[in-house]
Amino acid sequence: MHYTVEATWLKNHLQDESVRIIDCRFNLANAGYGEEAYQEEHIVNALYMHLERDLSGPIGTYGGRHPLPDLELFMDKLSDAGIDEDTTVVAYDSQHGAMASRLWWLLTYLGHKKVYVLNGGFLHWKQLNLPTTHQVPVFTRKNFIAYPQHDMLVQMQDIKKRIDGRSAFVLIDSREPNRYKGIEEPIDKKAGHIPTARNYFWKEGVTAEGMFHATSQQEARFADINKDEEVIVYCGSGVTACPNVLALKEAGFQNVKLYAGSWSDWISYEDNPIVQKQ
């Protein structure tokens, strides 16, 4: 099964009322960038969803830098966007699929079957000279009904139990190698990684242009992991782990879970162990 769609497919479905396009562009260094870029120009008939306002909840003592949104509020926003179980949702960004994958994961977690990431995102769309606009569309509200897939999500305590119990599972750290090793940490208060974690940098799943690698290449990336094993994925705050989850699913892994709080949640508990590899 594929979790991305190509620009040519979306071009042919721009006016399809059963398709909803969501612009997820966002820059961690400039929280207003994505919305400003959307207002200036976006794919025809696309609506905008903001990583921190729509796709995340308020930050607390625990839960990390991008906690999952309140599901009732999020479902209400999906309903406002005219999304129900018959709607095909296509998410895009200009961040190599990271933000779009967050929306893909959220909708998949809520049991929505028809959700995809636009391969290559907005930059590829522009390169192909496909239609854009500054006009904001309006859609009739629908009733989004959620069927949460609770087995897709784990909490900090679940990770600790598996480590302490020496359970058979694979823990993937999706951050760049220097953050994983603890050599540098530009964002969070502590450097290093969770014990037992292996490093698979999420950007290795996409090309320099932001195109997701083919299924065979994703399989090769994760060739040393048994497909029968439980795989838990984390990153800094639960966002860039999502393109790795998508890549694993593309590669045929079935039992893939997200630690949504990720590193920023793990280190908020003073007693949690940290590993550094210099």
C-alpha cells in the first residue's frame, strides 16, 4: 500500500469535491512562515493547518514540545474543512514531507483510511508549473467521526517498561546523527538519546528535493529490522518521526508505533536515563 500521491494525480483531482487538500507548511524557526506563504500562494482549493495551532496541543510540563492536539477540537476542525470518512485527504508542505506526515499520522491514528502525503510537496508542484492561487476556498461542513487506533501510539511509561523488561522491540530515533549521539543539541535541554535506540535519520527517507524514496529503497534502509518486530519511532517532538513512520509502512512494516512526546518528553522526567555516543 502507498501513502503518497504524485502531483499529476492531484492535478487531475483539483476540482473533485471528495478530495480535500491541506497545506501544512511550517518553519520551526518562524512560526508564522507557513501561514504567510499560504496566504501569498497555495495549491488550488487547499486549506491551511498550522503545526502548533491545529496539529498540536498546548505545551505542558510533560508531553514534549508538540503534544498531540485535543482530539475533539481537531475533529471539529476536520469537520469544518469538509472532511468525513468518504473524503480523500492530501497533505503537503515544503519541508520534505515532515509536517504533511504529521497530518497523515494524525488522520491515520483517528482511523481515516484515505489520507496521503503529496510527493515532493509544494516545491515540486511549482517546478511542474501546476496551478496555484491566493484565494481561500470555502467548503460545506461535514461530520468527521473518529475511530482511534490506540495501538499506534505509546507513552513514556510504555518505553520504560519495554526497556526495563528487556522486551523484544526496536526503538528508532529519527533525529540527525549529531543530536542522536549527543554531540550537539540546538533545541532541547538535554543531549543524547533514549537507551536501546537506533538512529535512522528521517531525511534519509527522502531525496534532496523532498521526494520519498521508492518502496525498495525504504526496504533497504530498514533491512536490518525484522518486519515481525514491534517498531517504535521518536524524534525531538513527535513531528519528524512521522515521515519515518510513513517510510516504514511503505517498506511493509505493520507494527509501527509513535512515541508522540519523543525526546522532549523523555527528558522532562528527571530520572529517565540518557545515552550519549561521542
